[in-house]
Amino acid sequence: MDNLYSERINALRALMERRGWDAVILTGSDPHASEYPAPRWKQVEWLSGFTGEAGDLVVTADHAGLWTDTRYFIQANQQLRGTGVELHKMRVPEQVPIPEWLADRFARKDSVIVAVDGLCQQVAAIQELQSAFAATGRSSDPEDAYFYRIVDAPDLLDALWTDRPAIPRTPVTLVPEELTGESRRTRLEWLRSAVAQQLCDAALLTSLDEIAWVLNVRASDIDYNPMVISYLLVTEESVNWYVRKDAFDDRDDDTTLDSFARLEDEGICVLPYDEVQISVHGALSDGGINRLFVDPSSLNWSLYNLLAESGRLCEGTSPVQLRKAVKTPAEIEGMRRAHRQDGVAMELFLYWLERMVLSDKIITERTAATKLGALRASLPDYLGDSFETISAYGPGAALPHYITPVKDAPELEAKGLYLCDSGGQYRCGTTDITRTVPLGPCTPLEREDYTLVLKGHIDLAMAVFPEGTAGCQIDALARNPLWSRKRNFGHGTGHGVGFYLGVHEGPQDIRQNFNRQPLLPGMITSDEPGIYREGAFGVRHENLLLCVEAGRNDFGRWLQFEPLTLCHFDTSILVRELLTPAEIDWLNEYHERVYRTLAPELPSEVARWLRGKTAVI
Amino acid sequence: MDNLYSERINALRALMERRGWDAVILTGSDPHASEYPAPRWKQVEWLSGFTGEAGDLVVTADHAGLWTDTRYFIQANQQLRGTGVELHKMRVPEQVPIPEWLADRFARKDSVIVAVDGLCQQVAAIQELQSAFAATGRSSDPEDAYFYRIVDAPDLLDALWTDRPAIPRTPVTLVPEELTGESRRTRLEWLRSAVAQQLCDAALLTSLDEIAWVLNVRASDIDYNPMVISYLLVTEESVNWYVRKDAFDDRDDDTTLDSFARLEDEGICVLPYDEVQISVHGALSDGGINRLFVDPSSLNWSLYNLLAESGRLCEGTSPVQLRKAVKTPAEIEGMRRAHRQDGVAMELFLYWLERMVLSDKIITERTAATKLGALRASLPDYLGDSFETISAYGPGAALPHYITPVKDAPELEAKGLYLCDSGGQYRCGTTDITRTVPLGPCTPLEREDYTLVLKGHIDLAMAVFPEGTAGCQIDALARNPLWSRKRNFGHGTGHGVGFYLGVHEGPQDIRQNFNRQPLLPGMITSDEPGIYREGAFGVRHENLLLCVEAGRNDFGRWLQFEPLTLCHFDTSILVRELLTPAEIDWLNEYHERVYRTLAPELPSEVARWLRGKTAVI
């Protein structure tokens, strides 16, 4: 019994047979290795129906498989039903990654030809594939008896996916210098000096958030991620931005045309997106560029192949990443403003929610999410959400990456815990907040879990630590209250957050990895421990924390956190005895700040309600 | 005004001139990369007078320099006075390591010839030297105009150091199988299978504690470290132990001859130490060994050079390290026994100390150390100390690596804090304990520091954590009570401890590094936070912790610690308000265990005294 997806996979198999391909690999990413791609690049979803944010698809003549990790096993099992696609589990002890699986699958075949859409493939992934084949003794030379070949077939699905969306071309805006505190000229000069330190005379930026940061440009090409699909080439003399130039010359998009004109005035050459290959390749060939800095983690394999021919690439981690993570004073001020607005929406939402539940009105996870979206939409600087709101009641909240159904979403009941993880994009910053609130009576376990997660959240938020400390060295502070009762959560405690950019960014994080990047003053990182009880409930408490100086003494220089997020934590179900006096002090002081900052912006009845919610415990 | 050391350095310079060497590098280590070498290999000390455990010496025609780290700056400054040797600081931001320093120093000279005692040089250090010269454009080919050469001159000081001690040859004993729980046969079989997994047919063990562990042999070749200076070659068919065979054939050392005879009976071939070169090189040349596993971190450069010619070396981290760190049930039982005995000595010592101070008797740091040594010496299984006792009063204790003077040691006074860090080697295990005790009135700062360090000690000791957790991920638990008041300590929190072997061993530790080695059940690690107030006082509290299983639940498998060390912490100066109820419970339970275990072994008056010291707080 074929369904839509198995038909598409069979159509791909017919194409593979015509082309002589033994296997095709497709990823869920775009030509810029974006975490969230535009619909055009949701190739895995189109072919298999799987909508998870991480998943690679492999199709052979007799097998179709989706490789994804623990976060998406349940979702994949549901979505792949009837498609004929098998789930291959990653991040489990017995995992067999794609390269090893392919090498083994074709072990007895003399030749293997694997096709990939090189635009959407990371260089490292292809190198792993090459290593896996080499490890089984295969040659990469088609003259040999036992060989493999990896074919770069950009946009290989085009032949089947007739209504495939075009490259998005949403209006391009410029972020005023007063919001970023740094002109694009300053950032370009800094980039040039950073590139010169690598003994390079040019850099090709391929990561969309890095380009947006350097040029102070934004668009809405990708849902929730205000980036512009483009490439940026910066040489000692010139700046070439490869972007939607061609498409706009004859269109009625004044915003974008104005933006382009201003950039051209500043000497930035705005060029068509597709010209990047020929233009950069040409400069490398004719000596216009001597050594070009690239970051293979966001450079796609097609472009890498083309440019690497020159022997003039210098590969490394883009210096923009770290510089972008350390916010300027103006950006910090903007983030504070965004959080004041976001806090107003959150308190209005929680007030509304409580009233609805108390008055026995029927609300679902979806109507709650819609209400919150509407409240944010009325804020002065709001531009959109920063990710899809997770509005989850009871068992839904036990899935850290729950997707609230659009239709027939579960109804909220006047008992137990409701979890809402959401955020906004503002012209002055980005927010990300999770609150878990009781809708009525809670079980002792719910109350204890709720309290322990908050205790961990507070312990991390209160941390004072010496300069040079990395996130993985303090992650245990957020987990210890849970650990001591043999409870835990399976995700990271904190991720970096961009300034009116991606809600996830590096290079710092707070989790159980061995990331050596120290936390630096000006970095913004989330603090979001949780606990998940399958089939029952989930708890997560999340604020964004700004890393700030805490003085210097005989023992060195000290850092600490300042919460940017402003919204009360419900205290009615706290098990007070589980908190130390210092934790209670932190909570009371935070609540006082929440009240004082937000009350003047709230209708008086909501302000009165908030006074009660933030009362000293 | 020349002193002994400047004369020796000048004699070395004369030798260098004769040989045509531009520079000589000497290390403080031995041919086995031991942390503590025998006197024969204290070449840095002989030449410069510096006695620190970490320090490399470089001598050129016009410069002599000692490279050491933060721990030894004060000591080096004192000991190098008048020698003409300059201190080069390492582990500071502006550090210039030896390779870079040499490359720069001779930048304008066409040829540079550096001589090293390759027996005492690690392979990695020589590779760094080669890289540094290569980075400045020097060739390693003496035919080129601008070249460098590294000359291996084993025992190069012999010509000057006429009374240089011989290779130590203390009696070799066998550890009975009932103490280790594993016969040497079992360990050799395991080693063979581990080596086969690396696709090797033989392994050369060069690290002394690994050899002692595999063969269940011990000696006293190195102070405090019960190891036998030797090499061990294990092939599929044979076991060759290169050790003092020659020297003992005609000596009256029945212990060693008996040990050798028993080993020979078990098929282990006991050979002269010096034969290792020719024997292993021969086996590699004649095909007796196809692929030889070596660990470059303990293989010296001379031997590496010789063996690497064959092209048959497989380099990696020795599998013995990890296996040795996970103690057998018999070893754990032995460690418990050793700690019961050690606890008796410690309590007798602390009782004596309190009586002496109360009765106004004059005692010095040295007489206290001597008393403790005498008390340990009367224990049934005691064989020696596991390191040199740190007996430090007041300002002395502010140096984490204080050396108690043999003559004119400071007197203890009836006020402030006394710190004692000591340990024993027992035939059934190794101990390492630090206690800090008040000798009379203490200042509020002393009391607060004392309490905060104990709080950190307890927080780590109480930790429950998921399997897979590495020490660097929980180190912050011990530091957080200090950090929150902007205090800290500059050393690691915990090191691995051997079973009747080195008091420091890997691969696990608990410190602010990024060591990925998870803590495993059966590992023994110290828990020793501290605080150091220069010129005033120091606090350190140390127990050894055994990692044990703590059950499995929905969240995974859990681990925790069990303190092996048995000795009370003084509670009289605790600032009780700084401790949580859970920390107080831990302390009370620990004290109850200390009392119940040790009281039956103590004279009744000491037991009564201990009852008071361990009273519930």
C-alpha cells in the first residue's frame, strides 16, 4: 500500500537507475549549513514526511533509511509509518552512522556510486564517507577493480519535485548602528584584521548569521531566523555580497532596493547569489586572492570542491563566531529592552491563562500558543517568534521537543503542569523563555520535580566563577539538585542566543560536553534545566543569562550572571524546604525586580495580580 | 662569587665546548618518565640545586635557565640564588617554553646543536623542539646552510658527576595474589588480549607503575614509590622482564633471588636491565615481533629512536593505565584495611598534638612530622610513607607544596591553623590524607575559610552522578562554596591513587581540565579542596573517595563516592550556619563511622577523646 512518500522514493529510485547511482544521501540542511532551512531545502521532509530538525536520508535500490538522534525517535516512528523508510538510530551505543552503513551495505559490490546534493552537504560528512570506503580497502580511482565514487549532483531532486519552492527572497532591512553599536564598516575592518592574522588576504563567509552580523542586515528568508540567504566575500579592498540582486532589479520591493542602494553607497558590491562560484573561483585563479579563509563547518561541499582546486584555501573556525557572541553594550541594552517587552507579554499570557482555567473556559495547547503569539504581536519592537512555540500540557510536556498540534490539540485541565517554551524576535534583540505553571492541584512528585528543577536553575543563575571557566565546568551546578535524587534531563542546560539573530548560536554553551570556550562578559546563554516523566508531565524553567564582570581580588578576576528574562516563577507549588536561604533570597530579589520593571507596563489588575505572584516567600 | 652549582654549570659548559654543543637540556625525570625519580636522575638538582618536582634546565654558553611552573616559583627563587640560573616561568600567560626560547635564542646562528640525555627525555618534548626549529625555517639536514641537530647523549653528566648514584637495586618482592585479587598470569593474559585488539603481537611496557601492576612486583627503588626500575616486553609467547638480573646473581639478596626464581618458574624471563635495547631491537629486526605496542608518554627518546627505525611501532595510550585505576574487590578491601590502620595513626597523632599544645610543650613542624611517621611505623601493614609529609603551621601552610624544613623548622603556637598532608604505603594499599586543625583561637577569616573548604569537600563527597561523568564535570561542586565568595584554590581537586603504588596515578582526576575519562566504579580519587592566604595560613581537607555504584532507574545508572579515609574533621571552629542540613548530616554520619571503626583500635583515653571530636553537631 503505497503512500505519497513511498511513491516519491520510488520516483527517486527510477532517477537513480537512469543515472547509475547506487545510493543517494540527502540532508535536512541548506547550502549554508543552517540549523533551520527554508522550505526549499526541506528535502528529507519532502521525500519521507519526517519533519524533525535533524535527519539524513539514504536511498538505495532496496532500502530507504532515516538517520536521526534520540530526540526524534518517537516522532520519526510516527511520521515514517507507511513510507517504507526505516529509522536508523543515532546517539545510541549501537549506532551505525551512514558512512559505515554504506560501506558495509555495498561491501560485496565492485563499484559504488553515491550521489549527494553537494550544496547541502558539509565537507566533513563527505570526508567521513571517503574514510569509511577507504577503510574497507576501496579505491577512489574508477580504474581500479574495487572503487567508490561520490557524485556531486546539486539540486538532484529538482527533476521530481516539480513544485519545489524557490530560494526565498524576503525584504532585506538594515539594522541601524544605534542598535548594534557597531557599524558594518567597523565590523568589516575588524574582520579584515582577523583574517590578516591568519595570513589570509580574503575571507568567504558562508554562515548566514555571520553575514547578517557583519553587514547588519536582516530578512525573513527562514522561519524564525531573520537571515538573508547569501555569501559574503571580504578582501583587503572590496566587499562582495552575493544575494538576490538579480531578482529584485525588476521588482517592487522598495525596502530591499533601498537597503542595497545604501550598501552600494558604502562600497559594498551587491551581486547575484549564483555568481559566488564563478566570482570567487575566478579571483582565486587570476591571483586576485592569494589565500582565502573559509570555515568548512558552513561551506558546502560543492563550493568547497570548486574552490579547493586552487590550493589557496585556509580552513579554520570563523573568527566571527566568537566576536558575535560577545554582545556590544548597545546590543545588551537592546536585549534588555526586548526582554522588558517580552516579559509584559508573558505576564499577560500567564494572567489570561489562570483566568481561563479558573473560569472553566475550554482552551487547548494550540489556543494558548495562539494567545501568546497575539500578545507578543502587539509589542512595539516585536517582529516575529524566534522559534515555534512549545505549548504543552501534561504528557506533551514530557517531550522536550514537543510540537503542539495545529488541529485537535490537547485541552488544558484544571490540574497538573502546563509548560510553555517560546521566544520573540525584536528589532532590538531575541528572547527565549520557558515557564512551567500549575493549572490546579499537583501531585507531590510534580511539586518536588518543579522545585528541584527551579533549584538547579537558580544555582546556575547564582554562580560566581573565575574567568576562563567554560560552560561544561559549571553545568553540574544546574544538575546537582536533580542528580542528588537520581534524576536528570537529557538535553543541554544552556545555549548561546543571538542579537536579533538565531535563538541558538555558539561558540559557548552550558552542557555536559568538553567545549573549552570560556564564558565571557557580554555573552548571553540560556539556563534551562528540566525533567521529563514519560506519559505524565514535564518541567522546564528557562531564563536567558548575561555574563557580567564580578570584580577582581587576590584570587583573580570573577564573572557572574545577570538574568535578562523578566517573568515570575510560580511559587504556589514550591516545596520550600528543598531550597536554601540563598536560593530563596535569589528568588525573592528576582521577583522584586520582575515586579518593579513590569508592573508600570501592565494594566492595574494584572499588576496587582503580579504583586501577589511575586510576593516574598 | 661562584657557588657549587655555578661551578658545576661551568664544568658542563667546558664539556659542551669540547663536544661542539650549543645547548644542553636536562630534565628532572628518569628513563621511565617517572613523576618522582631516584637520586641518580636528579640531574637538575645536582646541577642547579633546585629540588622541585617539575623543572627542566637549559644551559648555553652564556645562559642557564630553569623552566618550572607556578607551584615552584618561590622555591626556585630561593634555591637558585647565587647559582647564576635564571627562572623561566611556565603556566603563566607570557610563558616562553624551551623549544621557542631556544629557536629564538639562536635565530641568527647558522647551525644549532642541542644535546639532550635522551634517556630522560619524553618523545613529545623532542618533537616540540623539532617543530620549533622547523617553524623558524631551519632544516634538520646538516648539509643545509641553516640547520639544527639534536644529539642524543645518554648520561651526559657522567663525565662531571663522578659520585653519581647507581641505578637503585632495592629488594624485589612479590605481592600475593590474595592482596591484588588477580594473578600476574591473569593480568598478562588480559594485556595480551588488549594488545591484540590494537592489532599488535607484543607490547613494551615502560612505565614503572604499570610494570609493577602487571607483574605484582614491588621494590623501593624510588622514595615513596614502591616500584622496580625495569622494562617489560610481553609477546604472544613470552614475557621478558629487563631488571637488575646481572647485579644480583652474585649478591646476598635472598628476597630478590626468591622473587626472580618464582617468576622464572611461571615462565617469565628475567634479564639484565641494559639488555632491553638490543633485545627488543633484535626482535623487531628479525621478525620475532611484527607490530610492537608502545606508549610514547613513558618511552624515552633514546629507546624510541632505536625502535622506531623498524617501522613496526604502534603508538598509543597504554591500556594498563585504565585497567589499573579500576581496583579489584581484593584491592578495595586492602585499601579499606590500610585506611583503618592509617586512621588509627592519624587520630593518635592529632590527640598527641592537642596534648602537646595544651601543655605548652615546644614542638616544631618537623617534630610533628617525625611523630606522625613514628606512629605510622608501628602499624602492622605499614611499609613507608607515600610521599614526604607536609607539616605546615601558619604561613607555611599557605604554600600548597610546602617542604617542612629538616632544621630550624617553625614552632607551632597555641593559635591558628596547622595543616598536615601525609600518607602511607601499606602492603595492602596506599593512603593520602590532609587534615587542618586549630591549635588555639582562630580568626573569623580562618574559621570561614576552614568551613567553606570543608563544605566544598563534603559537596563533592556527597555527589551522585550519572555514569559517564568525568571529573572535570563535577569539580565545580567542590569549588562552588568558595567561588560564591570569590575565593578559589590553584590546584586540582583530586588525583587518582594507586594500590600500594604511586600516590598519583591516572587516567582519571577531578580538576578544571577537559579530561574526558569518566569516573568508574572501583576508581579511587582524592577530594582535596583548599585555600591559601599568602603569608598567613592555609586550609586543605582531603579524603580518598572510592567510586561506587548507586543503582539504576528511569534516568540511567548512577554512581557515588564512599570515603575510604577515616579520621575526624575538627568541628570546633566550624561556622555552622554556612553548612546545609544535608552537609551536616553527611559530616555527622561520617564521624559516627570514623568513631565506630577506629575506637576499638585506640587506647581508651584516645577513644574517649575521639568520641568528643566526633560528637554530633
